[in-house]
Amino acid sequence: STLFPYTTLFRSAFASYPLRKLRFTRIGLTYGYSTTNIQTFSTSAQLLFESVQFTSLAGPSQLNGIESSKITPTLSYNTVDNPQNPTRGKSFYIGASLEGGPLQGNVNTVSYSFNSTYFHPVNKRRNVVGMRFLSGLISGYGGKDIPPYSRFYLGGENDVRGYNFYTISPFVEIPFATTTTVTYFDPHRINSLGNPTQVALTVPVLQYYPTRPGGDFQNVLNLEYRIPIAGPVTLTFFNDLGINGILRTSQLALNPQALQQFQQQFPNPDFPNLHVASNLAIVNGTNFLPHTSAGAEIDVVLPIVNAPFRFYYAYNYHSLDHTINGYPGGYYLSEAVKNSLPPGVLQTQIAPELNTILAQQQQHIPAGLLEPRHTFRFTVGKTF
């Protein structure tokens, strides 16, 4: 995944068998074992791994030594007449996976996936109507959350074409503890010039970073109308719909050590309404938000490589339409620190400076930077 670059040592084995009494139907079984080390390239991604409790590990160690042991039984059915240029037929695939638990490893998840396609000739069999529906659900168990890299992200040429890869996801607010330094003039300490001395004070601060954690339940519907133009060239009109959301907010639980630190400092008398919940808070208006794309594409199958090249234009007529605003943060000053300050300094110097810093650090992400209204793209391959 481009969201979380990683290195993996992976071993797998699989087997499948046709069912003679059910034509075009196969059952299968796949087992895989992997050890993964992940390197994040953004502050929000780093915080996501270090904040949530998806393994028995904690803190930065969650990025290394991730061991996955997974088994997946499958059932498939396929009557599609041509995998490269289908004109009739249907197919479906169902898979259910168990990861961890009795299979060992330090990641525990259960998941299912469903993928179905349908093709039907129309207009005297010259054109083709195509449809695909896919769905997926994943959950952690045994007191462990879903690994961030296993959650669902939509967007891109493979599902909802008008969006960038891995950008369709709910947003959550990740709390982040840091410190900031403020200065004040102490009227009780006079320098050689007869002026109050400037004193520095380090203050614990809580900030929030909006980020996409991925969903645990996704659904995609693709509709296409394909018109052969000449030889290997096809004109396709399409409409894509994708919905990605979080059903189980408990699967975004904060690491207990991080939660304890936050709850020891907040709420406090300066921020009585600032409560850090045990689960990451979902930004309003982003969970299960439908995303749609409609447009046209030209597909050209090159005979030498036998691969479809395509140009497409997509208009995203239903997408995120508001700015993502990070929660306002807070600061923590113990009673001992407050009592050590000269009278009036907290109210007239320190608090205004801290409030200005919090306002400057609050995140504001315009919708236009997150999701484009139009997309023109060249790719290799087909959506389905």
C-alpha cells in the first residue's frame, strides 16, 4: 500500500478443486504467513500506528515485527465467456478469513470478501452492459484492533475512478501529546536595566490530527456500457459508486498507555469540556459518505502485450464538500506551576499566548485539496 510502505517476508500455499455436480464452481483454501516491518512517511500515519491497539505491542514497536498467520476458504463461480473482452456471463467470489488466534501471530482479525460481475449483450449483441459489485468486512477480536494497513481504502482506477488512490475513507481525530514553550515577563525579577526578566515556561499541549484510518466495511458498485468502435478500440461510459465506513468504533481504541496519559491531564479547570475518549472520534459527515464518479473512457488493447491501455475522464458528482477541521486542542498547567507564577501573569501573558498557539496549530483541510471534482487519467488495465 502506498499509505504504509513496508517490507514483508511472505510464505503462502493454496489449493482449489472443481465441484463436478455444480458446473463452473470451485472451492479453494489459502494459507499465508508473513512478517512485516512498516515505515510511515507522515505524522498522522505514525500517530495512527502508535495510538491504536492493534497488536499486543505498544508504541513505536508496533511498526516492526508484525506477524500474520491467515487461512482463507473460498467459493467461486464463473461463466464469463472471455476474461479480456467479456460479452456475456456472470461470476462471483466469496472468501472468509481467520487471522491469528489459534493460527498464532500477533494480529487477530476475521474478514469476508464478496465480488460479483455480470455481462449482458445489447443492441443486437454489438454492445455490452457490465456490472460489478464488491463488498468487504473486517474486524479484530481477542482484544486487538484491525491493523491500519488491513483496513479498507477506496479510490483510483480499480473501484471509484475519479478519485486518487486510497483517499476514500472516513476521517478520525488522533490526539497527540507534545510540548510548547511560552515566555512571560516576571515583575518580581528585575534585570540590570530595571526591566522585568523574560522567563521561558514549557507547557504540555494536546493537539489533534485529522487522518484517514480506513474503513472496516466497504461496498462498491460499477456500471459500464461498452461500445466497440473499431478493432481493439472500445468506448465505455461508466458510473461508479463507493461507500466506505467504520461500523465498529471500538476497533479504533487508543493504546491504554496513551489514553492514561491523556486522561490524567484532561479535562482540567482550563479546559473542562476537553475529554479524550477511549476510541478515536470520527469526523462528522465523513463516515459512510457515498462517493460517485461518472464519465467515459477509451480502451485500446495492444496486440503485442495483449494489455488494455485506457484514457478516461471522470466527474465526481457526489463527494466530500466541506472543510475537515481538527478539534481544538488544550494545554495543561498543574496547580503547582500556577501557584509559582506571579499574580496576573497567567491571565494576561501565558494563557493568551497559549490560546494563540493552539489556534495556529488547529488543522484545517479544504475539501478541494482532498477530493478533486474532475479527473483525467491514463492507466493500464480495466476496472473489471
